[in-house]
Amino acid sequence: MAVVGIHASHEQIDPSDLLVAVQLAEQAGFTGGMCSDHFSPWSSRQGHSGFAWAWLGAALQATSLPFGVVNAPGQRYHPAIVAQAIATLATMFEGRLWVALGSGEASNEHITGAPWPRKDLRNARLRECVAIIRALLAGEEVTHDGLVTVDRAKVWTLPTTQPQLIGPAISVETAGWVADWADGLVTIAQPHDKLRKMIDAYRAAGGKGPIACQVHLSYAATDEQALSVAHDQWRSNVFPPPICWDLDTAEAFDTVAEKVRPEDMAASVQISADLGWHADRLHQLIDLGFDEIYLHHVGQQQGEFIEAFGEHVLPELPVTARG
């Protein structure tokens, strides 16, 4: 049995429309949700950047779904503020929030004017932030001097149930690295041999908790329409690290994506009008060992996807609620 949730893409869709989408998703049988946390979209065609933490309060109130959010503490967000936000939502909506803590992307973090650190420093900064956030969520007063600075911080409103802090990874190496501190692992859909190695690396390093996968997909009435949607909305997202980490504006992503062809999209997005094909691909991920799958239809219109997957795909999968 697996959670099959919906991914709410703040960089693509107006937050009011996203709130309607997650309500429809719950009615359609989706059993969880997660969302991005962007200051900047990946492309000017996407054109949005709603504030995830404000939206999460509305989404948790408007549904009974558990939600996760991907957050990068240390530059745009001070870790004490992240801990306070986590604690408030986790207190109001007990047991329904998880947070994936990553090292960030320049497109969101450059706004502070601080230099964009190299990857090893970003990882070290993240590790400090995780320790600070955990200590604050445990009720401790924290003072810290390192890659981040904290002076006598204490979070006074604390949840009874500690929310899970999840480790995001897209490489085998990072999957093993986050096992030291994470309560679970989240990645994106990739070739199955790589995903299997990532799961093995996480577990072999002592990683515990749920394993989750975000699936970028495009569904429409025809394959041609599905491909057109994917190419329009997601062609700036086909680039591997370090490009996706280090470009710092939507305009820069649009420039490097100018030569991305429609036929190049299949490596990054599961594209088909065949709902049975989508169900089979998702079943394969569950068979690989994923406990949770979050579906991101890369189009800006979510209704048709939610209705079709609720009626024809979810019944073909062993769907359960998040434990």
C-alpha cells in the first residue's frame, strides 16, 4: 500500500487555484499532498511564486490531507524562522506536516544578495540548519556560530508530535549522505536502476522512515497535447545539476531552454494520454519500494488530470493514507 498524493507547484499556478486543486484531489481519492517553495519560477511562462508557508495553512485547513513542503534553510530562510513555521503548522494540524530540507537553488536564494556558496558549503550549511531546527523543535534554546548564526533562539509554541524532516536527493551519493540526519527520503522519478541504487544507499547508511518519489507527468486527451503542455511548461527543467542549482533567474532558464526539443521531454516527464500506461508506470515505482508517490501534472490546468487520475488511475493502485 502506498500514499498517492498530488504535488502543488507554486511556481506554475496561482495559489487560489492550487487550493481548489488540492481540494478536488482529496475528493478524487488522492491521499496526500506536497508543494514546492519557490521565490522565482523556472520559466517566465510559468509565471508564479506563491508563498508556500502561507498557502500551507490554508491547504491544511481546507482539506484533511497530510502535506509536505520542500524548503532550503540557511540563506533566504533563517533556520530559526523555519523551525517556528514548522512548529506552528504542526501544532495546528497535528501529525499532518512533513518538511524536506535541501541545500537550495540560486534562482530562489540569490535575492538576499549574499554570495551563492559552492555545493560542499551548501551541504555543510544545511547540516547545521537541520541540527538547529531539530534542537528548536525539541524546545531547546539555541545559540550557534558557524555557516549560520543563531543568538539565543527558542520556539515557544511546540507540537506534541514532531514532524518528519525528510532528506531530498537526486543522486545515489546524496541519498546515502542524508541518511545520517533524515526521517525519510524523497527523490524524483528517474531510471529504475538508479532509483534502486538510491534506495539501497539510503537504507545501507542507516536511513529510516518513508521513501517518497515525486513524478513529473503530463496528461491530456491526446499524446500530442500532452507533449505540447510538457514542452511549454517544463522544458526549462530538463537540465541536471549544476545547471539547475546555479542559474539565478527565470530568464536565464528560458535562454538555456531555447534549443530543447519536444522529443527531449520524455527523459524528464512521463508523457501520455494513456491512463493505463500512467498507472503501470506508477505501479512500477510502488513495486520498487516507494511508500509515497506525489504526482505533478506539469500543466497549469489541473482539473482534467485530477478527475481522470481519480477515476481511472488511483483505482488501479494500492492506495492508502499516510501513516
